[in-house]
Amino acid sequence: MKAYLGIDVGSVSTNIVILTENKEVIVSLYLRTSGRPLETIKRGLKEAYEQLNKEKKDIEIAGVGTTGSGRYLAGVIVGADVIKNEITAHAVAASLLVPGVQTILEIGGQDSKIIIIRNGIVTDFAMNTVCAAGTGSFLDQQAARLNIPIDEFGNLALQSKTKVRIAGRCTVFAESDMIHKQQMGHSLADIINGLCEALVRNYLNNVGKGKEILPPIVFQGGVAANAGIRAAFEQQIGHPIIIPKYFNVMGAVGAAQLAREKIQQGERTKFKGFEVADMNYRTSSFECTYCPNACEVVEVYEEDKVIGRWGNRCPRWDL
């Protein structure tokens, strides 16, 4: 059976999906990148291969797609047929799993984005990569400070009985405001719900500013698991929010689908095989001095051979 491999390498998580010809997800992995994308990619490939063997699925990987901030690194390691940005990958995945989707809300560990789709085509988008307010890492930090497991954070917010307004435009102000509200005697559930509402308000006022948010609305990314954030979105937008089954690996789903579409055009895959997980890789960089641009060129080595370079603005260092 032919299938397609999708890899999404982000700053917080590395996600791997295997999608069949019938658009069924048979492998779905969510791994913490932990600042080591190379090792995480290799570990993910091993786990995906072991999962296929465990379920005794006779699979031929017919194509590979990569996305995320580490898409070029993943692409040269595995031999990707398609290397696409996160906007394209998330839009393709949402359209695949929720036909007719018009708005995508995506909040990950380090950034957030909104994608506007009309008639199956991305017409507008915005990203917030500068401020951590409203991202998964900030929620993780606050959960740890309050000594609450992050998976209980959203359900606690739903138990709120009284509205508490938290300043959400900045992580520093939000944290100090939460401490102040605790000192005033507000309940933990009310404070957490106030934080969820503040983060959603911040998202809509910054990332979603000037955007026409029309249903069907899909919420994806790791933060979509937070029931409190979902409820706050529904309250402030006034429309139901759809959370797809594979909300936390949608980038990888989109990358796999893009690979599927590329191979169906008659291309042959460049996939090197799962055995690349057992090879030695390393990266290095140097500053090019041939012109005033002073490009930082990144090199990837497989054993002792350079297999990929990027970061250069001219073709001088292209392989």
C-alpha cells in the first residue's frame, strides 16, 4: 500500500504523520524538539517505522513532504519531494479534514497565526512570532507557576463562576496581573479563565486584526487541546469552533498531502528510506565574505559529505 510521509519540525515540537492514498492517517507522532531537531527527526523516523512494523502494515512510502521552521533540515535528511512553509501546510491539512473551512486559528508553542481561506484558496494570513503572549510556552509557564498540570488548565477555566479581567497584551503584565488577582482573593478557576479570555482577546486584536473571521472555523496547534481557550474563542467570536482529530500535527498532515499531490503528477520520490535514522548527521555554519551581505550559510553533513546548504542569497553555495 502506498503512503506519504509528512514531517513538521518546529521549535517546540516535531510532528510526523503517515497518510495513505485514501487520505487516512495511520501514524501520528507528536515529539518534543527540545532544542535538538536532528536527533528528534531521527527518533521520530525510528518510532514511525516501529509503529508500522508493530501494526504489520505493508507500506511503501511513495512521497515525503516537510514543513515548519526546520523544514530544510528535515528535507535534506530524508530526501523530501516537497518543502513548504507552515501557512501552506496548515491550510492544506485543514481543507483536507474540514472541507469548506474558511478560517484557521493556529496557536503553537512559540507563535500563532491566522489563515483566511475563500473557495479553497488562501487569500490572507497573519503571524505573530515576536511576542510570546498567547502561545503554548506561556501557558506551560503559568501552569508550572500555579503548580497545575497543563492538561487540567482548560477544564479548570470552565469551572469559573466570576469574570476576572487579566491584562493579556504582554506576558510580563499578564503574569503580574495574575499575581495581583490572587492576592485580592480571586479563585484559581476565575483567574485561569481570565487568562484564557485575555490570551484570546490579545490574539484577535493582534493576529486577527482586520481579518474577516467566517465559519467554518478550525482551531489547530497544540493549544487547541485547552478547553478554556476554545470556550473563550467561541464566546468572543460568536461562532462554534471546530477542533480536528489531528489538531496537534496538522502541519505534518498538510506536508504529507502536498507530497501526495506532487507524486500524483508523475514525479518519483527522493525518499532515502527509514534507514537514514541510523546515519550520522551534523550541522555547521560559516559567514560568506564574498559580498557585503555577509550571509550565514548553514551546512548539513551526512557522515562526512555535505548534503545541503541554505541561508545564502545567491547561488554561490548551492549544491
